[in-house]
Amino acid sequence: MESTDPQTAAATLAAAEQTRDRLAAEIRLPRGYEPAMGTAIAIQIATAAVGLTADADWGVLVALAGLLGFAVVAAVQLLRFRRLNGIWLGGFASRVVLGTSPLASIAYAVALFGALGAASRESWWLVGLLSVAGTTGYVVSGRHWLARYRVDPAAHGRGETLLWLLGITAFMIAGYVLLVLAS
């Protein structure tokens, strides 16, 4: 096995870090990313609220349609991001697109549960307002992540582990099922 000169190794590491930092500074969102994701999130919150509080069989289908719409838009935006930047960033996928950052998660949860309450009282204007508010928190959270990533890509480039994402997904599905059963 060949040993490496410590100075050569340090220089190689420094060059790699400079390349990473330059790449982080050049990361861009695809054109129309925020409006597309914002619309998908707002529709998903509203359809969940309307669908889960409807006293009809079609309600579950409406809620699932909103969830499916979000999944399609998220997948398309992830592919567009990859094509535009030439890399895959786990932190972008999980924290920005899937909303696992604390701010995005809180904004989404508060908006969803508020919209569920508003829909159960048939306050449709409030469902719309809360959907937009949840979207705003989600999008602002994404902007904050991107700014932090550009400053310190080593700390912010990774997303949650697959096991964590599967656990959160299972928890969300269980919550969704409970909401459907309760409606």
C-alpha cells in the first residue's frame, strides 16, 4: 500500500473543500420552483382539510388526490434541480422539498390542523388562508436552508437518513389514516 505525503493529502483536501464551497455558492433553484411547490403544498393542505372533513365517500379521494399532486410536483422539482445543478443534495430533498426542517414542519402542521378545524366549521375562506400561510412558512424555510447551505455546505448538505424518512412517512400515513377513520 502506498503512503501519501501529509502535505499532498492536506492540499488535496483543501482543493476538495474549495470545490465544494464553490459548488455550494453556485446552487440554483429551477425556474418556477417556489410557485410550483407553493401551489402544490397549498392545494395539498386544502384538499386534506376539505376531503377529511367531508361527510361523503369522495372526501378521502379528494385528500389522496392532493397528496398525489404534491408527490408528483415534488418529484418533478427534484429532477429539475438535479438537471440544473448536476448534483443530488439530500438536504435539499428532505428539508426543502419534503419539509422536514423544523420551520417547514411546524408551518405545515399548524396550517393543516387549523385548516381541518376551519373546514369542519365550513369556513372555506379560512381554509384557503391557512393553506397559503402554511405554504409561506414552507417556502421561507426552504430559502433559509439554501442560504445556510451556501455558507456551510458541510453542515447542511446532508438530509435525514432513509430510516428517519421512512419513520416519519409511516407516522404521517398513520396520522392520515386516523384522520380518515375519524371523519
